[in-house]
Amino acid sequence: MTHLSVEMLAADAIEPITSAGHVQLGIAVLAGIAVIVLLITKFKLHAFVSLIIGSLVLGAVAGAPLDKAIASFSTGLGTTVAGTGVLIALGAVLGRLLADSGGADQIVDTILAKAGRRAMPWAMVLIAGIVGLSIFFEVGIVLLIPVVLLVAKRGNFSLMRIGIPALAGLSVMHGLIPPHPGPLAAIDAVKANLGVTLALGVVVAVPTAIIAGPVFSRYAARWVDIQPPEKMVPERASDDLHRRPGFGITVATVLLPVVMMLAKALVDIVVDDPEHTVQRVFDVVGSPLIALLTAVLVAMFTLGRAAGFTRGRIATTVEKSLGPIAGVVLIVGAGGGFKQTLVDSGVGQMILDVSRGWHISALLLAWLIAVAIRLATGSATVATISAAGLVGPLAADLSTTHAALLVLAIGCGSLFFSHVNDAGFWLVKEYFGMNVGQTLKTWSVMETLISVVGIGCVLLLSLVL
């Protein structure tokens, strides 16, 4: 019965194309990605719709019947949303509670009050790192821009000296650390261990953020010496609040899901017995769903109630947090559908076959593929999901740690050289009042530094782990 079921499942999937069809598969991949790039950049079509069309083009050029291509895309979309959609939603709720309660402002004000003038860029990257753990990149920018502008103005700093560290901290978290959408989707595609990926992600993130943030900001401030634009200083969330949560409890709430997931990873290493009671308990406690759900429930009290929110206000905050992420969830889901179409059409196996003759590590190959898709599409999330689908088969022979490093290599590649086809590029340009050339010399170079330093750290770790 099991054998029959497997045969039936195999019949429903897109028939893998043999080595004789490698050229056709390669053309199919290029055609699918080219269509996605063209629709996003030239025709300004939403990434969700572009990914659907690109997936169908990929399947058609690969020689798959259209109904099989549709089935593959739908399966991938459903699996990805089921695996990451709930986590993205919970992360959004936690981030909104942190912002609306004034908890983010409390972290910012406390650290800045204790930081001297020379330490200010380091304080900014620390703030961005903490806040960026549970907040999407775009939300983090909106939260931190008022602080960046005010600190630069009051302290008579170059805007780049303060702004670049904050952007670096947010960007590194966005690209490397779960529960952000890209890393979560890559972990799911590569079948990596989330706790190990999180732990190694922190190890890679710290030096990467330091070099691309406080260190690079010295040079960025010389290349582009601008003052904060007056018109871009919005009011802060906590300005209308009578009270806000304390610094310690706010940081503890933000770090709670991270600690829970890291605890699971540590127990997995120390106990290493799936049937052991302790490991089974931590498998539940440290699962991303339980960790984030716990953090959200705790945040309703430690952040919401501490800010004086009524039950109705907390419910409204939760409701408002879910609307803006609908697009993110759909893009991630469609990216998963594109990834599944790649896998079912045999593209992953093709890359595995072709790369066997190359003298290049799987980590570097994954980074290069993510870089290419990032440069083409401008989307870090699309680059992460697509690259993970392409190199997923390479993880089959990797150890737990190297599978986690594969995820991080993809994440690093997805941040390479943000330019005019990236929404983040324009967001930074407008908020900081720069022209295109200035944005390229600061933001784009910073993103490239994050990508290059990050993959360097990943490759070094691969030598010792």
C-alpha cells in the first residue's frame, strides 16, 4: 500500500527531466526568473502576481503539463504559508505591540542616555539589533528614523555617522535572523535546524553589523556629509502615551522567543536523544510557533498593559498589525510556490548534478545564486526563497551546522547591493533626503559590505565547525 501511494504521488508531480534535458532546464530557470524580473521592474507588477506567472512560465518551458505546474505551485504556496505565515503574523503582532506601547522608544532612550558622543554609532547599531529582532525592516526604519534624525541634529553628527549603523543593524537582522520571513522560508526549504541557524546567525550577525555599521559609517560620513532633513522628523509613538513599559522588561520580552529557540538548540546538542523527556519538552517549548506565541501573550501584559492599554486597545493593536503583512505573506507564499516548481521540474537535481564537477563549495554557490537573483529582482525575500529552492538538494549531504550555514549564505547573498529596483533603496533615499548617487555611495555600499562580510564569516565558520 505504501509503495502504491508513493507511485501515485510521483505520478502527480512534474516529471523530473533527466541529464539530457539540462540545457532545457537551464533555459526554463532563466526564462522564469527573467519574466519575474521584467514584470516587477518594467511593468511594476506586484511580486505576488509576478511570481505566479514566472512559476507557470518556468513549468511550461521545462516541458511540464500546465496542470502539473499549477499543482506544484499551489502545493508550494500552501506548504510555505502553513510553515511560515503564522510565524510572520505572530512576529508582526509582537512588533506592533513593541512599537505602539512605547517599548521601542524606551529601549532607544535608555541606551542613548547612557551612551557618550564617541559611543553613539555603536549605541545605534545595538538599538537597531535589539529592535530589529522582532520587527520587519520597513517597520524598523519607520520606528528608528525619528531617533536617527534627532540624535544627528542635537549632537551635530553627520547623518550618515548615525544612520548607517541603525540601517546596518536592521538589515542584518532582516537577512539572517529568524523569525524574519526570508530566513524562515530558507530554513523550511533547506530543512535546516532553526535553533542552530539562529545561534550561528547571531555569531555571523555581530561582526557583520559592526563592520558595515559603526566602522563603515566613518567613511560614509566623509563621502556624503549631509544634515537631517527637517521635514522628515515624524512624531514618535510614545509621545501620546502617559506611561510606557520599563527598559528591562521590554528587552526581556523581545528576547524571550530567541532564548526559547536557542534553549531548544542547546538541549538538542547536549541531550541528543529524541525520546528523552527533557528534549521532547524543549522541542515543544522551543518551536518557533510556541516561542512567538508565548512572546505575544507575554507582551500583551508586559508591554500593552504596562502602557495603560485596555483590552480593547490591545485587541485593536493586534488587528492593525495583521493588515500590513498580508502582502509579505503572499509574496513569501508565492516564493514557496516558485521554489516548489523549481524542485518538481528537476532544477534542484540539475544544479546538484552540474555542481558536482565544480570546485566550489555549496555555501559559495548558494551565495552567488542569491546575489544574482537579488540584483535582478531587488527583493531580498524573493532572492532568499528562490535560491533556497535551487540549492535545497545540496543540503541533503550536509551536517546540521553546515545546513544552517547554507541558510545564512543564502541570506547574505540576498542583501547584496541594493539599487533602484529595491523598495528599501527608495525608502532610505527619501527618509534621509539624499539623491540617487548619495544613496548608492552609502546605503548600497553598506548592503554590499553586509553581504560580503557575512559570507566571509560563514565560510570561516564552515572551516571550524
